[in-house]
Amino acid sequence: MTLNSKRTPLLHTACERISEHEIDEVLSEFDNNPREAIRNLLYDLDVLAQDRDHAVSFGFVRGTVWHRKALKSS
């Protein structure tokens, strides 16, 4: 299965909005080191996800009551 076959219409549209120039800018920001660029993009996504967790009320989501699972410590 290719990446193209896995895309939903919304994701496909979002991917089309990202230009080659924007990709080149991200790579150049990290001295053309793709691993460092990916690491920093994943970090940014994690920060955004954590911010969402703090900013969103999870008591009532899309018509159903949502119960947050307790984090398991190992």
C-alpha cells in the first residue's frame, strides 16, 4: 500500500498545500539534515498535542461523554 492510497481526502488536500519550497526551507533551517528536521517537527507536534490536552475540555466530546484513561507508569 502506498502513501497515496492511505490518504484521506482531507489529508490529501493538506499535503497538496505544502510546496516543495516550504520543504526546502525546513531542510535548510536544519542544515539539510533530514533526521534533525524530522526530530524537530515531531517535537513541535508533541508540544501542540500537549497544548491541546491542556486547552480542551474532555468532559463532553462530539455528543458522547469521554473518559480519559489514567497513564500507566512502568
